[in-house]
Amino acid sequence: MSVVISGSGLFTPPHSISNDELVDTFNQYVEEFNVENSDAIASGEVEALKPSSSAFIEKASGIKSRYVMYKEGALDTKTMMPLIPERSNDELSVQAEMAVAAAKQAMQAANKKPEDIDLIIVACSYTQRAYPAIAIEVQKELGCQGWAFDMLVACSAATFGIMNGVNALNGGTAKTVLVVSPEFVFPQINLRDRDSHFIFGDVATAVVLENQDTATGDHCFKLLKTKPMTTFSNNIRSNFGHTNRCTPDTMLADDKMFVQQGRKVFKEVLPMVCQLIEEQLAEADIAATDLKRLFLHQANINMNTFVAKKILGREPVGNEAPIILDEFANTASAGSIIAFHRNHDDMVQGDKAVICSFGAGYSAGCLVIEHL
Ligand SMILES: CC(C)(COP(=O)(O)OP(=O)(O)OC[C@H]1O[C@@H](n2cnc3c(N)ncnc32)[C@H](O)[C@@H]1OP(=O)(O)O)[C@@H](O)C(=O)NCCC(=O)NCCS
């Protein structure tokens, strides 16, 4: 059996925030903090906070702006978090709303109706609630039958979700699978943390997977090789969880949001990812020179350039390793899928590519694909 990606979709949130907007708020907060704590800073009890800079952010990460579902509150030094109005249980949740919009596009591209889909996997880095699964809410909203579940693998969730979809198709438990990644990650950033206040944006992506013999989309990509890998690390971590409230003294501490040792991540993840891609290509008997595109995880432009150079043996040229993080920032597991979604229309029969995600866990997922 040959499994293909037969359609993809992208939902872009309604608001955007530039680096300058984020930095202005951050620097105003720093000024207020340093004035309020001036005596303690003078006596050495408290360390003065340092300002952030748009120039640093763009140079160190390549990020220029990000899309967000909710902007109100994020740029106010009193709140410094997006304020998300409560929705009743009868209303569609924010994440399901994002997922449904991306899913409808992917289904249209794959020429699929709700009755064709029999498995929905919501694969992302956080879900808004533990249960009922966001995927089952999406299933109801789209009017699909079959079964649905949520899975979290941080920045590798989308590729791991696709691999689970492939397994379901190969195992015969599904005929057409929708893998949706509603990455509602901006609310987990600590906007008071200079090291990470610029990192994430919200987005949702979706892909349809099915067997080659049922696929009718204009651009169908056969999955030649799929490989997940994980190795434990504390260098990217969020301790947010259902037991937080049982430790009231620390339930709102900074480690309940996204925290990372960015430099260590950079150094440790890159060799792992390069090895994974090189092994996959060797197993598929594909030379790097045969690749039309590298659709890489979108966390940092310097990381993408490093991986692309290592795999290709030279600087990527033109659109060989598309970058979307300048506009979207890091969108967790959706990044490589956005790059794929936006940059495959010019690909033709026989063109090969790699989709590779990597991040917390550590985790990395690599898909080698070929246009039918
Ligand atoms: C986060 C990241 C962009 C930071 O870039 P970096 O080059 O490693 O920057 P560093 O943290 O080493 O800081 C370098 C300098 O800039 C300063 N700096 C840090 N944040 C700053 C900010 N917002 N504004 C201005 N200066 C800043 C630091 O204080 C440091 O100054 P120093 O040299 O005087 O000590 C980068 O490490 C990264 O992207 N890592 C990988 C992250 C990743 O992929 N995570 C996966 C998540 S899914």
C-alpha cells in the first residue's frame, strides 16, 4: 500500500504583532520594574532587568512578526498575556475553530467530503483542555464519522501525527485520515522573559492522508520514508499541567510557561536532525542532489541554514529550503507544514522533498516524499 499526502490547508489567525510592538511593551515593563525596584537594585538585592531589541531578535532568530488569535492584553504592561474570553461548553473551542478552518482547506485540496474522513488526529504542542479531545470536537463540527484523538509531541507533533496516520492506513483502521495541527502557542509564552518573549505565534495546518489508489488531489505526495526519533532533554520545557493547582505556591511560576536553553538546544538538536535526514535519504537511496525542497522546522533561520547546508553540501539557493518564520515566527509543529503548504504548487511528478520537524523532548520527525 502506498500512502500519500493528497491535500493541505493553512489557517492564519486574524491579528499580527511586529517585533517592534513586542519590544516596546517589554521595554516599558523593564523601565517600570527598574523604577519600582530602584532601591533594591541600588543595594544589590534585585538585579536590574535589561531591555530587549528588535535588531537582536531579527538577527538571532530571523523572526520579524507573528500571527495571534488574541492580541488584546499582550501589549499592556499590566497584563502581558493575551486575554482570551471564556467560551461556554456549547460554543466551539478556539483550537477546534482554528483546526476546522485548516481542515476544510485540506479536504477541498484533496477533493474529500466529510463522509470520506474516518480518522482525525489533532497533533500539536498543547491542547486547551484534557478532554473531550479537540479532535472529537473537530470530528463533530466537520460532520465526520469514524474516530478521532489528540496527541502532543511538542514541535514534532505534526510529523508524528502524519506517521500515526500512515500506520492507521497501513494497519487498515482508517481509509482517509485528517491530521490537524492547531498550534495555539502564543498564550504559553512568558512575555516578561527577554530570552523568549518573541518566539511563538499561533497558526493551524492540516493534511489529508489516504492510499494512492483513492487520491484525486492536484498535488499528491507519496510518503517514501517516515521516521520519528526522541531523546530526553530538559532544555526545552513547560511544566504546565493538571497537577499545578495542587502546589498553590508555584502554580503560576515561570516554569509553567515555555522555558528553554536556546544555545544548548541549537547545539544539541542540529546534529541529531542532520543525522536523521541523512539516514533517511540513504535508506530511500536518494541523493541530496535529487531533492527539490527541504521543508524544515521553523524555529530559527540560522538553524535552517545550518541543516540545509549540511544536507545539500552548499548554501540553499532560491526556494530550496523555504522560510516562513520571518512572517509566522516559531509555530511549533506547524512550521514545516506551512513551508510545505505554501511551496509545493510548482512541484511536478518525480520531484522529491523532505519534511522535517524538531524540538522539545527532544524529538524529530522526518518524512521523505515524492510528487506523484
Ligand atoms: C533563542 C535564540 C534565538 C537566542 O539566540 P542566541 O544567539 O542563542 O542568543 P543568546 O541567548 O546566547 O544571547 C546572546 C546575547 O544576546 C542577549 N539577548 C538575549 N535576548 C535578548 C533580547 N531579547 N534582546 C537583546 N539582547 C538579547 C543576551 O543577553 C546575550 O548577551 P551577552 O552576549 O552580552 O551575554 C536561539 O538560541 C535559538 O533560536 N535557539 C534554538 C531555539 C529552538 O529552536 N527552540 C526550539 C523551540 S521549539
